Amino acid sequence: MRNLLREPMAALLRARNPHGLNVRCGSYYDTVMTNGILGNREEFVKALNSSATPAAGYFNPSQSFFADLMESFGQKFFGWAGDPLAADFANSMLGVDHPMRIIAHSQGTLTVANAVRHYGKSARGSTFVMKSPALSYYSASRAIQGRGGTMDWRQPYGDIANIEHLRAES
């Protein structure tokens, strides 16, 4: 596996780690990807490297299924009380002065939405591809579109997090 932290032309991987890595990935790329629970670094790197355009990645390593699930639960229901991943994601995007395409998968949708909603990540002009039922359409759109971004809602299993929306359509 390539060490992508030393090969920024392949893709810049920003990994949350105990060594305080501080690389601002958004300044050099137009696309940033996030991963979901049970994140596998090798698979994430493959996704970055297969992107049609050069993409940076915000990688959240898995601790275990239960730990990832609890972290996601905290982000979903208590993000307003503090979300370290969202704060770090927003901080990694400081100084970005151009619209971006942010592709968020699974737990990454919670991270990205909370970064916009609670930590001032600018959404203006950016497109957010949300690939997870972790958030309802309403909750995600309120965060993204409410701050001037465009949301691309891609739910392979339908909007299962939004029971009220489903009930209203029937």
C-alpha cells in the first residue's frame, strides 16, 4: 500500500490519529471523500485513487463495530453538544476559497452535516453527495441547503431514516 501522506499527487489522506497530523486537504483539491463505519484504509485509498478527479480523503479509522456505532449515535443525536470529527473536518477545510464536491458515505454524512451545521464549514457553492441513510433527507438538506450548498441525495436503500417523509408519500 502506498503511503499517501507522502504522495499528495496520488491523493492526500487525512487520517485522524494520535500523532496530531494536521494537513489541510481542502485547499488543493476540488473533491473530498469521507468514509463510514468499519472504515478500511486500503479500500478507502482505492476509492480515492479511482476517483475521476483528484480527491482528498478524510479517513476515520474503525475502532470496532460497537465503538463506531456508538460514535455515530453520538454524532446523530448529540452532535450539537460536541462532535470532534465534525470539528476536525471543518478545521481541515479552513482557508478553502472555492466550491467543493464533498462525497460523504455512512458515518461521514453525519460528520459532514455536523461540520456545516455546528462548526461553520461553509457550504456556499459546494455540492454534497450524501450516500447514507444515517440522516434523513430533511435533516441533511436543512444543514446543507440552508447554508447555501447543493445536496445530491443518493440512497441505495431509500430514505429509511426519514419515516415521516415515507409516510407522507403513501
